[in-house]
Amino acid sequence: MAEAEMEFSVQAGADKIVPKLRDLKLIAECFKFVGDVSEDGKRWKVRAPMSAITQTRELEVRMTGDDPVEWVAKGKHLLWTGRFEVREGEKETMLKVTLSVEGLGSMAPVINPVAGMQIEGQLRYFVKKLKEKLQD
């Protein structure tokens, strides 16, 4: 399993941030590899070429924890998890984001080495988009 984490601050209170972190549709919109998202955010369509490489066209997503906020997105050969640890400060809210990805089944030997090389870049892109959405 490939994993990466990053911390950053947001100029908003935890009361405004945490509900957004629980919005699976908003989370999906922060990933470059996610195309269409169901209205409830519980189905993410994986864009090409990642869908072809992983042989996974869709991920089923669900929340798995409240404090910290955690989610899991699972498809035929792909498992993504995310965790948001929130600490409210005096003037800002600190977030620690952890993402992990793992190949499953027969595709694991192909996916896992590539995931290990790409997880940091995926996290940087994700955090950039997430910050934009949390500032709104």
C-alpha cells in the first residue's frame, strides 16, 4: 500500500471545514483521476487512462469514521482511503490529510509499484484542489 500525508492550514473554523470534508462529492472533485460523480458522491467513475491501467472503471465510496473524518473508495482492483485530522487553532484550522492507495487482486503487482511512485504527486494535486474548495 502506498501512503502519503501532508499538513496545511485553512483560514476558516472547523465548524465550516468538517462538513465539507464529509461531502464525498466534494472530495471526488479534488482528484484528477475521477470523472463523473454520482449526486450523493458514493460512486466515482475513474477516468482513462487510469481506468484502463487498473481495470477499474468505478469506485464505491463510503464514510468510515467521524473523528478523524475517514472514507474508503473501493473498485474491482483499486482501493483508496483518506483521512482528515482537524485541529482548530486560534486564527486558523490545521488539517493533516493522509491518502493511501492499494492495488487489489490480479492487478496488484502492476498497480502497487506505480502507486508508490505517484502517491506524492496525487496528494499534492488533491491538497491544492481541497484548499480551494475549503476556502470557498
